[in-house]
Amino acid sequence: MLGNLPHFPPQYVEIKRVNIGISDPTPEQADELELGKNICALSQE
């Protein structure tokens, strides 16, 4: 059952920490976390 789960992005752990208030990212880190799964949309082909 667990073998069929999609890849869990490691950034999600930090996003959860920020959302519950136990982490306070710098503005640069927040921008990077904000990109999330859409980072592929920023790639250049």
C-alpha cells in the first residue's frame, strides 16, 4: 500500500513547521518554500 504513494517533497516538512509556528524562515527561504511543487514551471527549456 505505501509503495504506491507519490514522492513526498522534503520541503513539506518545513512548510508544516512554518504553518504551526515553530519555524521562522528568512524572506529568501519563504520565497523558496512558496514555490513548492510549481518549481518545475520555472525551469527553462
